[in-house]
Amino acid sequence: MDIISVIGRPCAGKGTQISFLEKQTGFPVIRTGEMLREKAKDNDVLGNKIREALEKGLVHPTPIVVSIWTPFIIKAKESLEKGLIFDGNPRKLYEAHLLEELFEMLDWKDCWRVFYIDITEEESYKRMLRRKRDYDSKEEIENRLQWFNLEVLPVVDYFEKKGALIKIDGNKTVKKVWKLIYDHIQN
């Protein structure tokens, strides 16, 4: 099993590179946002909690996120998939640890590579302003960047210390970023 995560600051180009990865590898992609929005349609306790958090713009608690991922991961194991791609996750150390435990339980050891598309906070801010959505105020953009620094950067450090992190210069062109990622997945 080959498990690939692609993480980076907002607007680092994760979605574009994940699309390339999906086409190149054929691996299923765990898109947490889509999965949560789909589950929010359910009229049960979990669906109601997710819907409430989505409506308030809150970060979803790790147990909810992992409970959404787990059936997808188990299905991949049962269907003998050769790999999985995580779109922008894990975003918290707790998520990383829970996933490692799950992977170990499934006998998937030392198979996780984490691509970190590295752009500066300033570049991320500029890109978010250019892409600005109706609900993105400057304050919300600054909050997203602060949240990234507090929650996601420790995940980057964790995987770097484990030797599982592959830093990619996200300031390069889309094609050059893809070439760097492609070269790593070929090894």
C-alpha cells in the first residue's frame, strides 16, 4: 500500500497536484470536505453535528473526521487498492497519530509519504486575496493562516522528523511542481 498525503498552506496548489496524482496513480482520493458535506445530508447524530459545524464555519473535531475516513480506508484495504491519496490531510497531530494506528492495524507500515507544497505565508495570503471568495474577509484569511501555523505546521515537523516528509517548492510553476512530485512517486 502506498499512502500519499498532500498538505500545504491555503492556495498552495494542493488540489491541482492531487488531480495529477489521481490521474497518474489511479489511487482513490480522500477528500475530507466532500465527505463531510455528503455526511451532513444525513439526518442522524453525526450528520447533524457535521452540518452544524459547517454552518458555523467551525473546524471539525478529529474523532468526526477520522470516523468519516475509516470506512473509506477499510474499503480500500478490502478491495486491494494499491494506494490512497489524502487531500490536504492530516491537519492535526492527533489525526496523524490515529491514522498511523489504523494503518498499523491494517499492516500498512512505513508506506506513508507526505508531500508538503511549501509557499510562504505572504504568498498564501496574496493567492487567497486573488482567489477571494464571497465569504473570505481579510480577517478570515488571516485566521486561516494562523490556524495553519498552529495546527498544520506541527504535522509538517512531525513527518519531517520521521523522514516521511517531501518538501516541494510551491513557488514554481504548476508543471515544475508536478515534475518534482512525479519524480518522487516514481521511486
